[in-house]
Amino acid sequence: MGTRGNPAKDPPGLPDYIVALTAPSAYPHPTAGIELRQTHISYVLLTGRYAYKIKKPVNFGFLDYSTLDKRRHFCHEEVRLNSRMCSEIYLDVVEVREDDGRVAIGSGRRLLDYAVKMLQLPEERMMDRLLESDRVTTEMIQLVAAKLVDFYHHARTGPGIAQYGAPRWIYVNTEENFSQTRPYVGRTVSAAQYDLIKRYTEEFLADHVGVFEQRLVRGYIREGHGDLRPESICFTDGLCIYDCIEFNERFRCGDIALDIAFLVMELERRARFDLSREFVNTYVRLSGDDGISEVLDFYKVYRAYVRGKVESFKLEEPEIPDAEKRHSLAAARRYFDLAASYLQPLSPGLRY
């Protein structure tokens, strides 16, 4: 199963029940050994056939899993939302229970937590892995674009969703990013990068109000994916696009360009400008949204900055091993570098 994290072996700070779930006896089915992975917001336990995703009891303001009821709610939201493009993978929400010191999935007197149960996807068929071995073809990129055109055509919209495409809400999101990354200036993002990107963002928003409002009027604001990265795309028995944002409607809903820009940015981070161009060109040809070019570069900067922020957050998590924190530190710097590079003259990522 593709997960936003790295393998963890006995990291410090793990809850006892998560440690207990690394034992095969905790599951009601045979396992091929248990592998624990984690991010700053979740634990994922891989069992061979199934994957179980448990949300951490954290509250970042924009994400609140702090109570058992909230974690239950967002587990159900994760299944509902991801069933839109990957229905066969998301199976159920199950309980983590304990009885006389024994922790198990689905059995026991005392409720400890909830988990999303999924079929475990083959990691070798994830787009990020395929990109590493140069096995993503033009045809595969075209397949992704076509699936997304159909997805956005049927995705929910309406006044409650469309509001997130209004300039005032975009400003809320960008200002939140700058506020939350201010403590990392000089650590993962340089002062010069911070000032440059902040100034560009504010000026672009001020100068393009009419463009954003026209996108809203034309119906391009939808309940999208919110985290459209290569790690969330699997080419197996068809095409599965999964792991969307369930924890915050504001981050999931917005201009279709906001979703498209995420995958474009990630392809360009890997210097696959050929694939990013093919993706955008195919999407525009199939959707008829030729106006996407007016905002795509802005959203690419935004997406790279958000990824730098998320990697920075991992540096504060006590249960994440030091080696992974070093990886996150380097990754955060690379994302902030990419965001700033988009603002340089003749950046290859800005040529379409």
C-alpha cells in the first residue's frame, strides 16, 4: 500500500496499542508479517493482503483528530471520499479493541481506536516507484488525465464548495501557510525564499482577482482530491487514485487547477517536464479547460510550499525516528527551493 511515510522499526514514543498491533496475532486473518509505517498524522500497518490506517490523536488546527469520535468520523469520511476513484480498495472502518491486555482488530471489550481497512496495493506499481525506474509512459499519463477529467466532471460542486475558489479563501490558505512556516525560517526555508514567495503570492492574488472569480463562475471549483501526488496513484488492475484529503473540506475543495498543479509540481520536481507537459496538454484537450494556464503556475508554487511545510512539521514529531527527520529536513528544503525556482526567469517548469 502506498503511504505517506517510511518504514519505522521500534521508533520512540509509539503508543502501546500500536506496538501491540505489530504482532500477527492481533489480526483476524493470516498475515505475512507486519510492517509499520507512519507520517505526522497516521500509522499504517501492512499485513500482506490488507493495510490498516490509524489516525494519530493530533490537532494542528487545520486538522483535528484529537478525540476518538473525530477519528471515527474521519475514518468514515476517508472511505467515502476515496471510494470515488478507488472503490474496490477501501473496505471498511474497523475497531481496535483490548481485552485483558490483548489488543486486536475487531475483538475485545474496551474500544481503543478506529482504523480504515484497505486492500494492500502493490508498491511496485505506484507512480512514484515507476518514476524512479523510468517506467511511466506517455500512455499512462494520458490515462491519469482522462480519469481525472471524468472525476472532476462528476465531482460535487455548489455554493458551499464553490466558496473555496473565491480569492478571500485562497488568501486564507496562503496566509495560513506563511504563518505556520514562520518558525522554520532559517531552518527549512531561507528568509529570502520566505519573503520572495510571500510577496509573489500576495501580488498575484491582488492582480488576478478577476481571473479567480471567472474560474468560479465557470464551474471549475469542485470537491477534488486535495493530495494528488505520484504516491497516491497506482497502476494495477486499472488505475487507482486514492489517499485524498478527508480531514479538511477547505483543503479538498477548490479550483480543479489546484489538484492538477500538485501532480505537475511533483513530476517537475523529478525533472520530468516531458510528462508534466503531456499531463497538462491531455487534460486541457479532454476537458476544454484552456484557461487553466492562467492559474496553474501560481498553484504550483503553492503546492511546493505546502509540501515544504508538511515535511517541516515532521521535525516536531517525537515518534518519528531521527533518520526520517533528517530525510524530512532535506525534503522540506528541496520543496522550498522548488517553489522559489518557479519564480526565476525562464524556469523550465513554467513553459507550456
